[in-house]
Amino acid sequence: MPDSAPYAYEVADLHKQYDGTSRPANTDMSFRIRQGEFFGLLGSNGAGKTTLVKQMIGLVRPDGGTVRLLGRDVFAHPRFTTATVGYMPQTAFALNSLTVKEAVYFSAHLRGVAARTARRERDAVLELLGLTHLAGKVARQLSGGERRLLQIAVTLTGSPPVLILDEPTNELDPSRRRQVWQLLRDLNQRDGRTIILITHNAIEAEQVIERVGILKDGRLAALGAPAELKAALHSQVRLSITLGDAETHGLPDYVRVQSQHRGKVVALVDSADLPHLTKDVDLSRFPEFTMHTATLEDVYVNYA
């Protein structure tokens, strides 16, 4: 995705506070996403991701600021937004009473695809995602993973140039998850689709995204390429330790433990303290001890 590519989204100075709340859902929110970019949005529950995305697709009007999609204001051009953006929310109760084939067909038709073309595209998308054998099944009867695939199918139909997907691989088994990630890579790299991924899973996101925005308390806490954001943590090293039976970690105070569960410890240590660590702790007593540079997950924890 070249730096000279025009912008898919231009978000400027967004502010939104719901009635009866003590703090804004988001404020001072400004960023741009280029056409053909694979962009990630990370943030904990309550960070403001849902409000932001609903503003980006014209479902929630901000108290201040603007959202432009391919140069057009999303609130002034709602039909253009609907036809241009395929949005996959975390839940899709509206599909429950439809069969799989009805859900995909009507989604394409509502995006302006002619009836015959919508049927042809429906069949192609169901085949692509391995849902053809479920075409006549009602959505509420599907398993969690099957419903997730149906939501992806509905999002893709009509070939919208911009895709916004909220946790698309939740409830999918590993093989299906890999299939979905490869499909999204192909849509981005081969077809030039702009993809915006909302997720909590920084490890999975790091495999595909080019830039990431990290939200905290309704504000953009960090924005940039994963490598740029990780560079800010270059002085930190991540430790993964497996403890022996009935053993506590016994690590020095300068080792900052991030999590400990069932004999597994994850911690961060400044690279300057590594020489002290090898002197202060007998590392050979641990069945497993590995260290590596910061990941996007570390960046996420650091900011969010």
C-alpha cells in the first residue's frame, strides 16, 4: 500500500458523549486510513471501539468532528456508505430468522446488486467459505463457528471496497481461522480492499495488519506500524518461564510479572537488567525459559 494512495477514511476531531454518562465515549479522535490498507483497532472493553466504528459507518452521529469515506461525509451520503462498506459486527441477531442463502442473497441485493447477479454471488461466497451444504439451514440453528462464517459471507457479498470486521475469527477452530486470515490477506493484497480489523487478539492481528490504532478511555493512545510502536519498547525483553512443580517464580523486583497461571509466567525486563538477571537467578532451575523482543501484545498492554 503506497503512501501516495488516496484515503479511504479521514476521521477528524470526533467527540461523542452519551446522555447520563460521566465521560465521553470518545474524544479528540483523529486518524486517516489509506485505500488498500490493512488497519487494526485494538482496545479493551469500554475503550470506545464500538462507538468509533458506528460513527465510521454512519450509525452514531458524533457531537463534534467529521468522518469522510472516500472523500464523502458518511452522514451526508448514507446510501454511498452502505454500498461501500461491508460491516461485520460481533453479533448479528437480524440474521437469525433467515436461511443461510437468504441472508447472503438479500445482503447483496440491498447493496444494489441485481437479483440474478446476487444469486450468482451468493453461491460463490457460500462455496468460498464452505457453507454450501448449509444453504437451506436457518441461521439460529447454526453453531457459533458457522454463524461467524455466515457473518463473514454477508459482509463480503456485493464486493464492498471497504471491510470493517469485529473479531472475525471468534469461535472458529484453528483450521477455519487460518482460512479466514488467508482470505482476508487475498482480498487485501490481490483485490486491493481496505480492511479494518477490530480485535482484542494482538498476536493474531500482528500477522496481517500494516498499521494499528490503540484505544484507551475513548482516546487514541497510540497509532503507527507495529514495528514503529514496538521500537518504543526496544529496551524491554519479554520472558516466558515454566516453573517447576510447587515452585514460586522467585524473580527479582526489576522483573515485571505480567501474568502467572498454572506454572506459566510471562514477564518484562529492561534489557539493561539482563546481565543482573543471569547473576541473580539460576535460570537452569526452570524447565523452560525463553526471552524475545517486544510483541504487539506487549505494545497493547503498555498503552491500553
